[in-house]
Amino acid sequence: MTIILSGTGRTVTVGNLIRRALRLIRVIGEGETPSAQEYSDSVEALNAMLDSWRNDRLTIYAIKAHDFTLTGAASYSIGPAQTFDTVTPVKVDGARYTTGGTEYSVEVIEQPQWAAIAVKDLAGSLPSVVYFERGSPYGRVSLNPVPSSGTLTLDLRQPFDNYSNVADEVRLPAGYEQAIAFNLAVMLAPEFGKEATATVFKIADDSLRALKRINSPRPVACMEIGHLGARAYYNITRGE
């Protein structure tokens, strides 16, 4: 199975990640292949590491392509047991629309751009933009113009499942490969009777800190508005 790294176009297999981690701690040399048992142990360690990250409230995401059938609605709920039935995403990274055997690119826009569209239920044969409104327990996907049929393919950023073997595939956002490979090397070292170097430790720590910064919630500031006689909230990221 292949891992496609978002934004780079490179493909990496789970086996490649494991081999890189094992090379970093000198379990294998350049060009060598781990044994079946070494692969199996490494997959188990990888799942344990990802579980520990989740327990540390660090949710890591994969980018997964999903196809959804359009029925002419201006918007669709997305989440478990919703019209677009899947794990509720945190972001839409890309979109394509297919009709009559031809695929068209669709621009993913943010809330300010969506708010500027005057007629949001404008009918049309080809959607030019898609807007994802994140919510809990489900979100909402809106199109403009609104096609009556066709297939919408969305690249969704979702928490990914554990790997089961070296052939499992996942598409990773930028920056994740480094963090996974180097932190996996650190975790595997004692299992294989090795010791990670100071450089490996540092890159593992720096890359994991970078992931935490990427995935940390954006701050919302609160202030007292005295003349209103009540508490008001001000979102510093939206300016309102």
C-alpha cells in the first residue's frame, strides 16, 4: 500500500517508514530489508506510539479521498450516519466533481469567501467552489453553483486508523512523515537493543513539537464590555 504525502507528490509505503526508522537506529543497513518479525514488531510499535499520542491529546490526521453522490441539494451534512456518511473531518484539503465521465477541479474556499457569495443556492451544471463548515458531531458541505447530480470527491482530513501491516496506506499532511519516522526510531531502539543518537532524539522531539503546534486549537480571547453590562466574547482569529 502507498502513503501519499500531501503537497509533495511523493509516495511512501509503511514499509519505507519502518525501514527508515530501523536504519536510524542501525538495526538494518542501507539497502537491507527487515525480517518479517522485525516488520511485525515495528507495526505493533507504530500503533502503540500513535495510541500514546492520542492519549496525550495529540490527534494526528490522514487525508482520505471519499466519493459522495450529489442529489441537487445546496448543502449536505457530513459525519457518521449523515448524508455524506463518514468520520466527521476537521478539514477539506481538496475537491473534484465528476459528471459524464469527466472530472473537474473544485476550489475549496474558507468562510469569508463563502459569506461573500450573494446567491448560495444558485443552480448550475458545474460547481466552482465547495465550502466545509466544521461542526460537532457533524459538519456541512456546501457547493456553488449547485449541480443536480454527479459525484463529489473530497480529500478529507480525518483521524486515521491504526495500521495492520506494512501494506496499509494513508495519505499524510506535510510534516507528518518526519515526526512518525524519527519518533518511531526512538521507540524501537530499546526493543532492538539499540540506542538512538542525540541527533535522532532532537529531530524526533522537534518534529513532534511542530505537529503539536499545527494541531493546537486557535485561541479565543474573552473581554469584559463594561458599557454593555454583560460579558462578551471576542474571537481574535476572526476579529469579532
